[in-house]
Amino acid sequence: NTCFGVNDGSIDLNFADNSASINLIWSDGSTAGAKRNNLKPGIYKVTINSGSSCEMERTFEIISPKEMTLSAKVSQPDACNPNDNGMIDLTISGGTAPYSYQWTKDNITFDSSEDVGNIGAGTYVVKVTDANNCAVKTGTYIIKKPAILELKIVSQTTQLCFGSDGGNISIEANGGTKKKIS
């Protein structure tokens, strides 16, 4: 089958000697003859009897692509980097590869690759189509502009004598991009 959920499989038997009387017995009871159309995924067996006590059995499997799924890893921009450095990394499965991609921002197409990087804040939409042009998935992803890093002194204690320990400062940070400090 060409598409997930579409029953368009086919089997076409060809015989070297078309003049012989050939009897076909399909395991699913069909009387369609040597050409079968609009088949759903599954196993199809046929017993072929040429009338001269020559009998053979053949098995055919109709397969279908799996349903296409789309997921993404979204990396938000770093507040300390003045450049647009957000990224969207797609993962696609199912359908029939290769896939084609159409990325838009503000209804303007800007890229046709699987993943996009060096992007700024905004809403990004990707349309993914499979090779058979029948599985189409759309994903919408938001890149947020990080808040500007702000520091606020909460409390401070000055040292009493020059060169002595005892000075202390406590600050509160808001905005920016959270990073683990090791």
C-alpha cells in the first residue's frame, strides 16, 4: 500500500503459458482471478492448478507504511548571546522516506531542511510530507526571547577593617537563560 490507512495494494499474476487452463484458489475466498486490486495489508495465499495435476502455492504480503509521527527538540536562545541561536531538531517516523519539509514564520516560507538553527524568537510552523505525497504532518513550535538578565542587590555588609574577611553581598538574579553552574 502506498499510504497508511489506504487499501490500494495489488497482486498481478503472470503466467508463461496463457493458453493453459489455470484454476486459482485464493485463501480469502476471492474469485477475482490473476489480478487483485484495492487490497488491505495482510498475507494473501493462492493455490495455482494448471489442470495437469501440477499444483503450486504462492504467498504474497501486502504491507503498509506506519502512520507518520513528528516530534521536536526545541532549544531556546541563550540570553547572553546577542545572535539568534534558537534551534528546532525534528524526529520523524512512519510514512515513506524521504520526507520533504516546508518551514514558515509569519506565513513566509524560509527553509526546506529537516532541522532549523540560528533562529530568533517567534512561532515556527513545519509541514512534513512523505515520498508518496500522502502523509502530511504539521508541527508548531515557539521560540521565546529570553528576558534580559537583571541583578538586584538584596543585602550587603561591608568589611570593618581593610584586609579583613567579613564583607558579604547577596544578590538576586531574574531573567536570562537558566544554566547549571558546576
